[in-house]
Amino acid sequence: MFAAEKRQDFDRIHLFFDHLLRAQSGCRLKDEFPLIFGNENTPIISINPKTENYLSGKLLASFEPGSDSQILILEENDQIKAGLCVLIREIEILPDQYAKFCFVGSVVTHPGFRQQGHQKDLFHVLSNACFQADLDFIVLWSNQLDFYHKLGFFLGGVQVSWSNQIPIKIAKDEIQVQVSDAANLEWRSDFFKFFEQKRMRSRRTEEEMSKLFRIPRMKVFYTDEAYALVGKGEDFQDICHEWAGNPEHVLACLQAAWREQPDLKILSPGVLHSPNELAVVEALEKNAFESRLEYLGLLRILSPKFKKEDFDPHQLKYPFFIWGLDSI
């Protein structure tokens, strides 16, 4: 009985997010974010405004031991008013130095309850939980800069996007590239091995990565020595948001993707961390790809060990990068 009730509640909450965020899309959040909405064991923290300690200084939510994802909702009388989801990740921010990040996504408020401060309340609860769990940062991606600035977020970090609409050759013809929709891809452990060779990367398991490689509307371009990913659900369309492996083979994958999608943008770290990354970027630059510096995302610092100026692109102390499969 308990399992059935839990499943019913999970379905109800999933429908709330799906209806408001994907009503006009063929994609479902359980497929786009398999580590959160695709996992029925994801803890759900429900905040009720009528609770005595609502938004007091006390801890109202905590991350369960062993859990790296949660869904937070604000509801009253079984009416969900607002919600967001989180994913906890460790990222190498300097060689052999890791920091704990709370990634935030799927931030949404029911139209009938907007402009009432519900998201501000949820972020208050989330911040308490993150402090209690000794996390270092909260990070998210949004164009609502004014709202998040008021919550203590700032634009920080740096990435580069590359584009070129001139038909040129950037890879050797003899390198054969295979292309697969994520739904039809046969998982290969080599994909995980290529990603594990990167520095300044998010820590993820092979099981997690195999699930992420099945996100709808994503194409995988790959050889025996590299891969490149394009598209990801409703996000990253016409964007190559992750690549790894032998640089010559990466370039072959990028060329195959670029020829299929001439408007393709290729993302790379703002600071290069390995000879392989350097070789790929130098080839793009040599072949007249246009580069554009961009902020990595919106950050909120939780730990006194870090300072805002350390993430200024002009004096970047922590040159980490968040590859697209980890962003939510």
C-alpha cells in the first residue's frame, strides 16, 4: 500500500512539472532528467506554508544520506504552488581539489500563484539544506538575472562557444564517424572512459552516464576513440555540449555534426585543461571558427572558503567547466 501511495504521489508531482514546463513538447521530464524525474526513489521535500516553523531559521529540508537528487515543492491543501529540482555534484575546480555543487533546475510556479514569493521561499529552504549538508555552491542557468541577483547569485565562470557557417574540412577523411539517436544508441563503456580522462569535470558514475546518453532529441556522433553530443531534450538544440576522446577523432565527430547542422555551436571550457582539449580548440581556431566568451552560469557561494572575485572571468581562480549532460 505504501509503495502504491508513493508512486501515486510521485506521478502527481511529476505531472505538475511536466504540465507547466513541457505542455507544448513531445519530451517528458522523466526522459530529459532521468537522474531526478526518472527515478521514483528521488526524495520529495514538501513545504507547507501553514507549518509552524515555515521559513524559520530552523532546517526545513535536508539531503538524505546517499541521495544526490531531490525535488522540492511548496504546497497547501494538496495544491502544488511551486517547485524546483536539485542534483548534487562534485566538480574538480583545481587539480585534485573538489567542491560540492547543488545544481538547480525545473524552477516553476503555477500561474495562479505567481508574484507571491513562493520561489524565494523555496530557495530559502534550499539554502538552509545546502548549508546543513556542507555544500560549497548552488549553480543554475537562467535569463532571469534580476530575480536571481536578489537571491545572492552572480554570473561567474567562463566558457567558449564556437561557430562557422563556411564549409571547410577540419578532420581526416579516413576517420569513420557513426551517428545514432540517443534512443537507439548501444551503450559503450568507452564513452565513460573518454569522459573520465578529462580534468575539471563533474564526477558521475558509468551507470548515470549511460542513462544520460538516452535523453531524447540528442544525437551521438562517435568513433572507437571519441564522441560528441548534440541536442538534449528541449535544451541545447544545435549545440554540441559535450565531447571527449582522441582530438583527431573528436574533430571528426564535430565535423560530422557540423555538416549535418551548419548552425551548430560547439561549447568548450573557457580555460583548457588538457593537451586533448587544447588540440581540438586550436584546430577550430586555425580553421576560422568564430569564438565567443560566455559566462558559465549563475553561482551562489555558500562556503566562506570562496570569494566572488575568484570566479570573475578576468581573474579566474577556479577554471572548472560544467559539461552539458550534468546541467539541469
